[in-house]
Amino acid sequence: MPDTPPPDGLLLTLQEAADRLKVHYMTAYRWVRKGQELPAFKAGGRLRVRASELERFLLDRQADVALPAGSPRRTRWAAHVDRLHRLLLDGRAVDAAGLLRKVVSDGAPAGDVYLSLLAPALHRVGEDWAAGRIGVAAEHRATEITAVAMARLGDHFRRRGPSRGVAVTLTPPGEQHGLGSAMAADFMRAAGYDVHHLGVNVPTGELRQFLSVVACDVICSSVTTPGLDPGYYRELVSVSRDGGPPAVVVIGGQGADPEAARDAGALHVADLRDLSLRLDAMARS
Ligand code: B12
């Protein structure tokens, strides 16, 4: 039985499909009879399975059995990333939501789902776009599916107990990539902050005005597109020192310039997992 996938356009008999799936013919037949499970159709009086659909089914099943319930450390992120990436490209929002629900209900923390599943899957979508394999519309669809999934996971980041302060999350003027700042908002909530998530493309003057009304302790700015004017970091730090006690400015994101951030007096944090510890360390010092 071949282990290399058959060419995408090929039509297989049900026996050939069962062989590739390493199951008995009758098992494959049951999966077909159950409807959506293994897509097949009749041609020339025999059941046929498209090779591309068979490969997708195989990938889905590998991910399904990847994680025994209750053992989050055994989460096979690579398999989940493969599957989610596929679902995002195909626009299968319901299946993507189902996958995330399953991974969380099997014990993976929602924060890990963000960092080890959603972000890498989107990075791959970006590679597909950059290589011309998908267009902007398909990329937008993938982002929207992810944003909805994140909204559903939002409750996992809520923390009871006394507030540790007020945080504002946003992206710089002109920066349209919003998921990094939305993730930062959730991580700050999980760390016990009351968060005002301002979203993307926030003019610094408007932020200054906002902060004259809402006192805040931490400002988290997410930079995705590289080449941002370093003057932005200085401006943000100046805004943070207007009026009352200064807020800590945190800069993160794949397009952030760590040196320019530090030179401006901001804290550069690359990994959201470190965010709360770095803020604690700063408060202590
Ligand atoms: C979706 C997307 C878009 C969407 C965004 C929609 C939206 N609502 O967000 C749209 C269509 C608007 C878009 C536009 C563009 N995009 Co775009 N986009 C992407 C894509 C596919 C996903 C972005 C994303 O959400 N990633 C998931 C997040 C969660 O990952 P992350 O940003 O790395 O964040 C992680 C860390 O960096 C960190 N983090 C992030 N923020 C913060 C903040 C703090 C405080 C901390 C501590 C940590 C932290 O934590 C996160 C989790 O690990 C990326 C691919 C990629 N590599 O990400 C390309 C990508 C970023 N885009 C790219 C480009 C080129 C563009 C455009 C210039 C295209 C164009 N010619 O118009 C424009 C620029 C628009 C602008 N002015 O901002 C390039 C950038 C290449 C580069 N390095 O120069 C990428 C990398 C695609 C690619 N492979 O080429 N894009």
C-alpha cells in the first residue's frame, strides 16, 4: 500500500481508499454512509473517492486522535496546525471552530491555542499569500474565521480577583494587522488587568485624548508591519507620561524594532507568555 499521497485529481475506488486509510473496506463504507465523514460519489456504478478529499479526511483523523483526553502536554500542535491551516484555506469556519473546541476541551490552555495553533496557522496563510497561492480575499476569510474563534475563546482569559491595573492595547497608526493586539488584550486580561482594547490604526493624538479621560497603567502596542518610524515609540512614551503617573509602554509583534523601543524608554516583549512576568519584574524594580 503506497504511503505517498496519490495525485490530487485522481479518483480512487473505495477499496483503494480503505487501503490508504489502513481500514477494512466495510469501515470505509460506513464512513461514506454516514454522510459528511468520507465524501464519495457513484461513477460507473461504483463508489469513488477523490484523492484530495481522502487526504483531507486522513489529516483530520490524525488530528482527531492526536490528543488523548486530559493530557495537554501531549498535544500534537504540528498536526493541529496542519489541520487548521487547511480549514482556514478552505474557509471551513464551522470545522475550524470545532477543532479549537476539541483541543481546548482536551485540556490545552487557551493561551497555548493562541500561540501554538492560531498564530502559526496564520503565519502559514501569510506564506501562501506571499507565494501567490491564495489571494487577498481568501487571506481575509482566514483572518475573519480566526477572529471569531478568538472571540469564542475570550472567556478563558478572564480572571477573578482584585484588578492589577488598567491596560490599553492597540496598534500604531497605519497598522492594520489586529490579531496580535487582540491576543495581547486577552493575555493582559488573564494577568488580571482591566483592558481597553482599542484595536487597529490608532492615531497617537487620539490616544492622548483617550488617556486624559481613562487613566491607565500599561499601554501595549502591537507592531506587525516592519519599518515603522521609530519616532512612534518616542511619541507613545511621551503620551504615557502626560498628566498622572506614567504608564509602562510595552512594544511587541513581529514587526517591532526592539532597539528603537528600548531607546525610546519602552519595554520590548517578544513573547506574550512573558508579558505579565516582565511587567511584574518592572513593577518590583
Ligand atoms: C491577516 C494578514 C493581513 C490582514 C490583517 C487583517 C487583520 N484584521 O488583522 C490585512 C489584509 C489587512 C493585511 C495587510 C497587509 N499585510 Co499582512 N498579513 C496577514 C497575516 C496573514 C496574518 C497576520 C496575523 O494576524 N498573524 C497572527 C498573529 C497573532 O501573529 P503575530 O503578529 O506574529 O503575533 C504574535 C507575536 O508577534 C506576538 N505579538 C503580537 N503583538 C504583540 C504585542 C505585544 C505587546 C506582545 C508582548 C507580543 C505580541 O504574539 C503573537 C502570538 O504569538 C500575516 C502573516 C504573518 N506572518 O503573520 C501577513 C503579513 C504580516 N502581511 C504582510 C504584508 C506585506 C501586508 C501588506 C503590506 C500587504 C499589502 N501590500 O497591502 C498590508 C499592510 C497593511 C498595513 N498597513 O498594516 C507581510 C509582512 C511582510 C514583512 N515582514 O514585511 C506578512 C508577514 C505576509 C507575508 N508572509 O509576506 N495583512
